[in-house]
Amino acid sequence: MKVLITSALPYANGPLHFGHIAGAYLPGDAYARFQRLRGYEVLYLCGSDEHGVAITLSAEMAGRTPKEHVDLFHQTNQDIFRQLQFSFDHYSRTTWPGHYEMTQEFFRVLQKNGYIEEKTENHLFSEKENRFLADRYVVGTCPKCGYDQARGDECQRCASSYEAIDLKNPRSKLTGSPLVLRPSAHLYLRFDLFKDRLKEWILSKNWKENVVRFAMGYIDDLKPRAITRDSDWGVPVPGYPNKVFYVWFDAPIGYISAAKEWAEKIGQPEKWKEFWLGAETKLVEFIGKDNIPFHAVFFPAMLLGQDLPYKLPDELPANEFYLLEGRQFSKSDNWTIDLQAFFERYSSDQIRYAIAANAPETADSEFSWKDFQMRCNAELLGKLGNFVHRVLVFAHQHCQGKVPPLHPIDDADAAFLEKIALQAELARECYEAFHLRKACQTLMELCQSANAYFDAKKPWALAKDPARHPELTACIAICLHCIKAIALIASPLIPASAQKIWETLGQENLLSEGSWDDILASRLPAGQKLRASEVLFRKVEDAEILEQIEKLGKGVKEEQTVSYEPLKKQINFDQFGEIDLRAALVLKAERVPKSKKLLKLEVDLGFEQRTIVSGIALAYEPEQLVGKKIVVIANLAPAKLMGIESQGMVLAAGGDGRLELPEIQHLPPGSPIR
């Protein structure tokens, strides 16, 4: 079987952070490494997403051309991936000529098959710059409050949302030149024509519930979507001068063009078709949950509109968000970790393990420096490293530095051998099901059991009695067999350390090129020379963790005194009792058109479903809410907001310009909040 694996293409507009690594890249790499150990032919692809307005704007503000800008961050992110030892078979980019050709061919087929339509609408045009400007390039006077530095889509002063063409006195953000309205034709992809096929396909998948529900919500409201922009940076649209494809359209095609580039690189230019067009291929796409619509709806529709039988995703393990010390990563607030500085002090395996052990698989999770210290010291060093070290030292002292024979064995030995086999099987199941957290737990349970076995057998006592030497050698042989299993189970997670462990057992080949089943079934040859134990993991000291914590947020602004709103008029218990608070499951969430602050939620109250409009869009993306249980006021009189009847109110905590929703973990929808 062939296994085609992709990780979401990182946007070449800045360096990656731990949140990106946890979402789409570490899970993808661990899965690719595991599938290679299983003996499958794996093609693991990724690359830089290098087009879009955000890149042109950032490049101009930095005094670089777009190409110079993406070259910089393509190399930066590729270096980060290399330091993290990610095993991409090919790392591509969407600016290579073959990607342009493939994107244009995708368009031609969609157009031939009747899925493209053209519309003409008014857009803002700079006569001085001789180009149409996207929202991010536009400033002007807010049509609501009169603020004269309002952004192209939202006023920073009154938080009003609007279309850029609604601004008074619109002008270019870069040159200050006035803008005029000019008609411009754009091409739209008729996603509405794919609804039935997408529904049938999605419902056939045994994916995470939140992924299916989120995708189905998008399919219900599918409309034609613009695929072109007026720009000179991007993939040119055939037959339409001065137009390029919208970045969301060309980026996912990058998975296919990357495979084509890989095939050309290895001298087999048709090889990519075996993966993308082969019926026996398993396609697994690793993404963060903010990418669900593009990978579960839009890109599959683009594939369905082609003449060639392209593979649709078999698995879509979308992870949740990964936070830093309870907050979203933010470069502007210095709430981030410099990966380059990190690698100067810590190893790639330390961060790989710390992220995997707390991976955001079913809910948002976080990186904290204290947790990182615990994972490094108590688990990697205290459980895994300690066991490997003590066994190897003992083997050198009492077994001439060689693998002793594995016999005779007693009941305790047999039970531990069975434990090793059981934990290895559990680890295999974890990797197959994309459960890195549980794989880490399984690995540490084995290490803990191994230390307990070693302590219970007391080989140091057996060494004092020559008559019990066979018991001693059997114990050490079993421990070395366990170390072999530990190296194998750990290999997808911490490959560098796993290889070191493998080599200390006297193995000379690459563990990553071995067979999972064969390694577990085999025994280390008696008499094989062992290497000296080496330090696998260093202790992380309290002082360095404190130093890292103190860096967060420093240098941005001085901490301000918190001001509190005055308490409202006191009410009695009977008045409070009239408020009916209920747990509500969010079934669907979407932005309200022409509003930056409002989200339209479809919620399940257990006894009925309702629509609630809530002003939380500045704090939450719609996809963050689907599947969560929130608190709503269920007996509030309906009210119309932006033409939508809202049948309740969402409870949120607010302060310091932020909002946070309380969540219900275990109670069913409709449960009263008392």
C-alpha cells in the first residue's frame, strides 16, 4: 500500500511557532515515520505557501520585493523543520514554475466543465499606483463615526464593519493617494454545484465528529466563491491579464505540484501519479482546525471538478489550537518563543516530546515552561533515560559489555515480556489512530514498568551470588530487549534519541529503516557487543525556566493597573432566579456578513435548537466554537441583529479588551446553570 501524507503548507510571511508545529507538522512527521516502519511506501509532502495580499503588503512595508520576502521565510521555515528533524520526502514551494502550470491546468478543466462564472463589480483603484487595492491596502474615513484613519474593512475606533467601498475619502495605505471606483471582472468557482457529492462523501467518513459537523455546516451554505484577484503577485490567470488566482485556490494544488516536483527530482516524472491517481493510495492530510473548510470542502470540490481521478482525503486529523501559557501565540505582544534561541539550549527531541505529550488532539492545549521542564526531567530523563543508563552500565559491569542469553526465565520475567509486547501493540494502535498523547503515555508506562521490574529483580544482589548468575543474565537480557522496544516505540516521537539508544545496543543500521514487526519479533543476538551508555537528556534547571517565563510579554508595554467596572445595582435572589441559564452545544458557527463583531451560532439546548447572534467574532473564530458547550441565557426575549433573529444571549467574560467564554465540560445540552 502507498501512503500519501501532507501537512498544511506554512505561509511564507513569517517564522513558524510552536502552535504551528503542534497542529499540522509534528503529528504528520510522527505518522510518516511510523508508516515507514510498518513497511509501506510513504510520500510525505509539504512546502511554502507563497502568494496572497498579506505577503505583498508585508514585503512592501519591509522594503523587499514579494520574491525576496518569500525566499527569506521559505528558507527560515525550512531550517526550522530541518532542526526539528521532520522527514519530508520533499519540501516544495508554490513559486516554482511547475506549480503555476498545474494551477492553470486545474482552472482550465474547471472552466471547461462549467464550474467557472464571471462577474463584474466595482472595486477601489489607485490611479497613482495603477492597480486595484485589496482591503488591507486601504484606509479612509469611517462611514459610521468619522474616524479618518479607519482600515479598509473595520474601524479601529468604533469597531464598525463595512465594505472598503463604503469608506469616505478612501486612499492607499502605502502612498496616501486617493482611490476611485472602477469596474473589475472576477471569476467565481461554482461550489454550490458540488453540494450533493460533497455531502455524500463527507458522510461516508469516520472522522472526528467536530470535523464532520464543521464541514457539513459549510456545505449547507456553499455559494460561488471568487478565485481571482487584481494583482501582479501570484499565479497568472490564463486569458485574464493582470489577474492572479486567489491564494486559497492555488495553495492546496501545491500538494499535487509538490508530488510532481518530487517525481522529477528522483528522475521518475510520472511517479507522482501513482500516489495522487492510484486507487490503492491512502491520503492523509494533517491540518489545524482553522483549515478544515479548505481541506474538507473547497479543495475536495476542486478535485471533483477535474477530469483525472484525483484522490480525496481518506483521513483528515485536524488538531485544535495550541496555546502558550494559556494565551494565543502573539509576536506583537512578545508572547512567543524564539525557535532559533530555543535550539541553542534545548534539543529537537525535547520539544518534539513535550508537544506530543500534550498535543491538542481533541481540545485546545498549551505549552507551558513548567510542563516542559517536567516532561524533560521526570519523563525523558527520569523514566526513559534513567532506565537505559542503569541497564547498560550494569551490563558493562557484569556481562562483559555484551548481550547475555535470555534464559532461563521465571514468572516475573515472562510477565514483563508480555507487558513489553502489550505496550508495543498499544503504541501501534495509537500511531495508527493519530493519538500522539496516548503514544507518549504508553511509552512512559513501559519505561515505568521497566524500572519497576529492574528494581524488583535486584540484579545488584544477584551479582553477589555466583549460583544465581543465570538469573542475573536473564534479567539483563530482558531489560535490553525492553530497551529495543523502547527505541522502536519512541522512534516516531524522538528519532534522534531513539537512534542513539538503538546504537548503544550494538545495532549498526538505521532504526528508521527497519521493520516494526521484525524488530519486535527478533531478539538481540547473545554475545553482541554493547556500546557505552551516553547521556540522552540533560536536566532542565529551575533558573532557566524562570528566565524563559520572565521573557514572555517583556519589552512590549509596561503592565497597567487593572480598572474594574463598577458593580451594577443590587438585585434579590428572586430576580436572579428569573434568568434561565442553560448549557448549549454549538452545532454551527459563521460570521454575519458585513459585521466584524457578530457571529451567528446554531446551538442545541437538548429540547430544541436555536439561532443566537453574539458579538464575539473579534475574540473567536467560528471554527473554534463548533462542538463546544457554552452558557446561554435561554429565556431572553428574541431580538433582531443585522436582520437575524437572535433567540438568546451567550455569556462571556470581558476585560482588558478581551473576551472569554465559560465552557461546560460534561453536562448535556439543556442542563440548567445554577
